Amino acid sequence: MENTLQNNHRNLATCLHLLSFGKWLFPLGNFILPILLWMVNSKKSDFVDHHGKQVINFQLSMTLYSIALAVIAAIILVVAFASGGIEFLEGLDRMDGDEWMHGEHMGIFATMIGVGILFGGALLLIGIVDLVYTIRGAMQANDGVLFKYPLTIPFLSTKTESNNTTT
């Protein structure tokens, strides 16, 4: 009977991790689905509670990092555009061929492309980290191991984290 209960807890913890892929079904699905399952089952087991908090903390952290990157990129683009973007666009209409590439507006164009590549790459990297560690967390939960995500802001502290800080 105890083995069946442990299997149930491992399955619930695995589902908590995998439910974070709900973001591909609807906005904020990576929070709503795991939170619902965690709220219903968190009192049943410290193992399920730990994994639920880890999933929620990680998804909140990844979303916060993505929003921060997008805001910083938007600010840089707005500043670059405000410092001459209108003239840059008007220059595109007036100039023929590659002439606009050698004008004074090339810096604005380079900034826009650079920001797109840099911040787009950073967002892609965050997505890859999210995918890899979500799968890894699900596998660890299925094996019955307490998993801790990297790069996570502890919005909800787990019992193992609070025990580690006191010793």
C-alpha cells in the first residue's frame, strides 16, 4: 500500500512539472495548471508540495526574466528610434539602393538589428533552459528525487530550503 501511495505522489509531482507546458495551450497556463494541481494535492505529501513550489517558482522566475528582457529591449529600441528613427525611415523612402546604408542613420539600423539579435537570442536561451529543466524536473520527480531548479527566485519557500538556511 505504501509503495502505491509513493507512486501516486511521484506521478503527481511529475504532472506538476509537465503541466507547466500549459503555456502552449493558453496564456498563463504554465502557472494556472500547476497551481491548481498543487493546491489540491499539496497537503497530501511534502514531496508533492516541494515539487509544486519548485515548478511555480521556476515558471514565475522565467516569466519575470523574459518580461525584463523584453522591457529593456523595448526601451533601447524606443530610445534609438527617438534619436533619429523618423529621419531614418524617411531616408529609406528617399534613397536609392545601398545609399542609405552609408548615411548617418546606419547606427540606428545597426542598433535595431543588434538589439533584436542580442535580446532575441537571450529569450531563446531562456526558452531552452525552461524546456530542458522542466523535462529534467519531471524525470527527477518520477524517480522520487527532490529537484531544485536553477536560476529560481524563491517566491514560495519549501521546507527543505528553510531547513537549509537555519543549519
